[in-house]
Amino acid sequence: MNGADRFEAYDGDEGEDRREEKGNRRDESDIRDEGVEDVEGGHGFAPGPGHPPRIPLPRASVEDSGLPLPAPADLGATAPPPVPPVFEHAVLKALLGAWALAACSAEEATAVEEHLGGCGSCADEARRLREAVGLLQRPESLDLDPGLRTRVLETCLERRPPRIPVPDWAAAYDAETARLDALLQDFGDAEWHAPVRLRWFRSDESTSRRTTVAGVIAHLLSVDGLVAVALGLDDPLGEVPSRHPTPAARTEAFWRASHFPPTRFLRAPWRDQSHSLVRTVSFTGGGAGKTPVSYGDFELPLHDAMLDRAFECWVHAEDIADAVDYPYDPPSPRHLHRMIDLAARMLPTALAHRRRAGLASPAHHRHLVAAGEPGRSLRLEIEGSGGGEWLIPLDSPAAKGSAEHEVAHVALDGVEFCRLAAGHVPPQEAAAGQVGDREAIRDVLFAAASLSRM
């Protein structure tokens, strides 16, 4: 006896009922396989004789409408490609801004690009918008162009002249202090305490003084105070005593009076003082340009003192930039030319001082002439940005430079000459084209270096 027979024998009458149920299931399966006619739309099967009625499946909504059922989709057929939308000219023109920003959908971008191939006015507008988008993108460097401020101011002043203009001889100081302030604005504590070495030329030798970035700002604040005192403004040293009214003595006094090393907090008083100087000379007008400014052992008229302060601000800004390993450009050609001109005009006096101190070459070639008369001269040719030519009288500060009495010719790059005058380049190493009297050339190069000071 197999397992099924044993199971059925054990069930008795109950096994008969189960065999009958199996037969009913087999009959239902056979009916489905034979495809018995559907009931009411083909969703139910007609039960066989003696079987209970089947429950029909749910009906679709289309079946209740009385409409014919849709034909089944042909699985082998492909759908037709979508018809691209058609945009009017006004709509396409309105989409140019979004297209330039890459904010259009794929269909809109395709329609705009096809339209640009046949519409010249929209193509020009699209080009201008794309260029504007390029300006809106963040550049690789967040630093502003140093000439941007000058260009913006010039454009504004052309359209609306200022009620109280800055004198032309003070514009260089205004620009250089603004450039240095822009360099300082993002400095952290580490940059403010970065070591800086101030360099200048004294007694035919290079010398230097070690300080910090904040110490350089203290130096500029102290020496700019000489101009402030001449204009009747407050002296930044206040009650701090200075042994001599010279730039170096005032700086040393300021440093000694500080209980702590100079910090970033010096930026605000230095910038406020520079603003006050520019504002004051603007209100006083051009007539104040001849006001004398004492440097202790010499004097300069106000218009030259402002150029001198602009020159020193640029030189020390380069010192600061070198200390923090940051690039720094020279002044604009117009301002650089004025600085070079000031140094060239100061050379005859510097030559006379060196001659009295016994530092110049023997005077056996000298030809003394009356004041204002032409005498032996050296032609100083400055090449590059802010360049020009100057005839330097060699024998007397009161003499007049003369091309007929030219005995030597020196050619220098403009920035190189300024660095020589700042004491950053030794006269022996100045890259110069030299023709003529060697002693005269040496005297002029060393006199240019002697213009430097702390």
C-alpha cells in the first residue's frame, strides 16, 4: 500500500469527499483549457453543470460606456517622434536671457539655437548676454584690478565733475594709500606680524631696519604726520617726544612709545589721517601747494611732499607684499612719471650735498656758472612706463641743464630707477646704459641712491 492509499484509508468518508473535490478542480481546469464561452464580455467562465456560479472580475470604466474596447497595442510598432514645439519670434527673444544662463529646457534651447542661425538681431543680443554672463562668473582671483578704482573715478568725474576736486599733485598719494589699504584689508594676525626689512642707502652703504607689517604702517603714520602738522592737523605722535623732527627719529619715537608691538589697530588711524590729508588739501585749493613741509634737515613744498609720501607709500607697500608673498604692481604711468620727475629735480641738490661731504668724485672737471645759466649736464633717460628725459646739471643746483653741454647719458627703466632712489638697488648693480663721463655717471647714480631714507 502506498502513502496515498494509506492516507485515504485513514480518512474514510472524508477521503471520498476530498477525491470528489479533486475531480471538481480537474473538471474546472479542463473547462478553462478548452476555452468555454465567456460570460458578459469575456471576463468570467461559464461554470459546468452542477457547479456554483463564478464571481466576475472587476470591469474597466470603458466597458460601462457602451463604446468598443480599444484594440491591443501592436508591440512590434514604434511610436512616432514627438513634434517639436513652434515658438513665435517674441517668445524666442524673451528666452535669450534664460538661454545665456543655460536655464532653458532642451526643447527651448534647440528652438533658440535654430532661431539664432537666421535672425541677426537676436544673434547679436545673445552674444552680448553671453559676454555679460561671463562677467558675472567668479574669476579665478578675487583681487580687484589695481587700475579699476582710477578708471571708475575718471569715468564718474567725466560725467559729473566733483564740487571740490582733489589737486592733481595729490592724486598719486590718494591712489597709493587706497591701494595699500586694499592690500591690508584681508590680513590676519599672522600677516600683520610678518617680518619686514626696511632698506635704504646711507654714506655709500646699504643699511636696513627690521620691523613688522604693523611697524611699517606705524612708520608711514609717523612720517605722514609731518604733512599733517604743516596743514594744521593733529600730530599722530601726540605728546610723544622726538629727539629730532626727522622721519627716522619720529618713527623710532613712535615705536618706543608703544607698550606692545604694533598691531592691526594702526590701520584705522593711518587711513583716517590719509583721508584727512587729501580732504584738507582739496579744500585749501591749488594755492596751498607751495606751503613748506619740514623734514627736519630739509624742506619740500606741499605739492612735492605729497608726491614724496605717495612714493614712500608705494615702496613700503612693495615691502609688505614681499613679506607676505603677494604680488604688487607699480603705480599708474601718470603717477609714476610724477614720482620720477620729483627724484630727477632733487638730484642736483643731492649732488651738491655729496660734494660738500666729500663723497663725490674730484671736482677738477667742474665749471661753475651763474644761477640759471647752462652748464655741464647728464641726460637721464627713463624708459618704460612713466618714462621721459631729464637734463641734470652736474656742477651747481642753480645751473640749468643743457643739451649743448651734455657730457654723459644714462638710460634706466622707470621702476628700476625708482627702486634705486628708494635704496632697494645698490648703484653698482643698477642696470643702466651708460655713455660718456664715467665719474659724472657714478656721481648721479650714487646721488639717486642717497635720496632714500628710512
